[in-house]
Amino acid sequence: MTSWTIQDLHVVQTRQPAAAGDDTFFIAVRAGNAVGWYGPVGERVGRYVNDVLAPETKDALVTDHVRLLDELRTAARRQPSEAASWAVGTVDCAVWDLHGRLAECIVAELLTTAAPQPLIPAYASWLTQDLSSINSRNVLTGVMAGGWNFTKWGLRRDPAYPPAEAAVRMAQAVERCSHALGAPLAVDAVGTWTPALALAFAQAADPACLRWLEDPLPHHDADVYELLAATPLPLAVGERAHCDEDPAGLIQYIRPSALTLDAVGCGGLTRAAQIIPVAQAQGLPVYPHGRSLLPGLHLAAAYPDAVPAVEYRLRWEPGRQRLYEMPLRPENGHIRLPDTPGLGTTPRSTACPAPH
């Protein structure tokens, strides 16, 4: 009889370190004759998993995701780090992958009693393309030709301009590009905005041109977000949600138009599955962040009424997919859910194979 008790966890590196930038490490967790995987993640996250969280998984039951998540979060509180929430989510997702492999089904089937949606709508993001610098309509229409649900672009602060002037220039860029596409678009502040700029932009921007402005502040500043929420500006938050953060509180004081939840960064699929009903109760759509594409796809497949689309990062995701044994490729703005047991995160090759 196959054991469903976790025997060990290892952090291994791929043999193709150039394909996905700094994210070249995979988590391998073993029970019985199966190995569950998640990755790629960066070295700092991998080191935290190895040094802090790995001992917590020993002898844990693969199917008891909530108890394991609680133990991982408790361990992370004892050793605070910026990598902690990502590390917790990484282990959680690897265990879900292991659960699927042992049960011989895809993870989405473990998350829902209904038949998972096999083809997932996606939106395209290209954050290295800044809207303020795009002068050719062809750049915009070339991306839209992929059949995406919608598009998201970078909108970085130019420190050469004071906040009021910078806000007007960025609002004009959004309006110009939205009209060129014939549709509203999403923009991401990419961690470069100040509270003064965000408030000035809220006054200058035409909400009809925006699907949302994502994470305009580097931190969840309740006072500033309360002021922004009082304007017509559509907001999206969630990428930075921590595994110990109360999603109801986050939603209540920010009152966003969308939750761009990271299925790993928030603490993993177990935590994401706890957050989705909270968002649904508020009528808030969830758009999984693209850095955690594969778990995001399983969330969308399991909860299609709550998750309208996942993010596909045009600049970075193709390189990450080259690390997988079975890469995913978009098809006319959709991504097909992997049909092999687990998440579909098996690495193509690793420098140190997991023990057998």
C-alpha cells in the first residue's frame, strides 16, 4: 500500500539556469513512490524552505493541507522574512502536486466537486513595455492580436516630473493607448509610485479607459487606499497579500475592483482556496497573478465563476515554461489545463534529482 505520509523535502536546481532569470530552484516533496514538485522559485525562497520549513513537513499527511499550512505559518512567524510567505506557498503547492500524483488526478479535481474547466481564459501583461513610452500603435495591436481577454502594461513614475505633472502625463498615455486599442486596459505601477502621485493620478485619469490600476503603492497603506477608494479610479490589489493577512480586511478598506491574488505568494493553494469565497461574497473577481501561473490555472479551472482569467506574462513566462517537462503555450488567448496528475510542474531536468 502506498504511503500518504511525507517522507522528505528537498530543494533542487535546474540544469537550465538562464531560461527563467533568477528563478531556477524547484521544491521536491516525497511520499511513497511519488514526488511532488513546485517551481521555479528564487534562491532566497529555496533557502528559506530548506532551512526553516522542510522539518515541518516530515511525517505530515499529504491530504491534510489545512493542518500543514497552519504548521508552516507558525514556523514562518518564528523566523520572519520577506521570503516567508512565498516559501510557505511553495511548499503548499508542492504538496498539492504530490496529492494529485498519489490520487492520480489533476489538482483542480481535488479543489472542486464539479468538472474542472479545461480551457482557461487569459489576459496578457507586458510590464517592461511602459505605456508612457509606447509611440507605435502596432505594439499595442500586436499584443491584442493574441486573442487575449484584455491586456496589462507597465506605468512607471518618471522622477523628473513632480507628482501632479507626472500624473497628467501618465493619464494622457493611458487614454491614448486605450483609444488605440478600442478597449480599456489594466496598468501596473510596478512599485514605482508614491502616495502623492497615486492621488494625483486618481484625479487626472479617465476611469473609462482603465480596467484597473494595480498596486499603486508598495505597501497596503490603509489611509492612502481609503482616499483612493473614494475616487472613481478602479483598483486591483492582492499580489502582495501575505499568508497571515486577513483578506476580508484587505478588501474592506481598499474596496478594489479586482483581486490579483498570487496563488503561491498568499501562502499557497490552500490559502487561496480559503480567500476565494471571501472575494466571491463581496462580488470581487479574482485574477491570479502570472508568476504563479500553474497553480493559478488550477484555481481558475476549479472556480470558473470566481476566476474570470489568469495572467500570462509575455516577457517572462515563455522562459519559465522552458524549465518544465511539458511547457504550456497559449492558444488564442486561452491556456489549456495540464491533464497529467498533479499541477503539471515537473521540471525538465535538475542538477540534483530528488532521492528515491
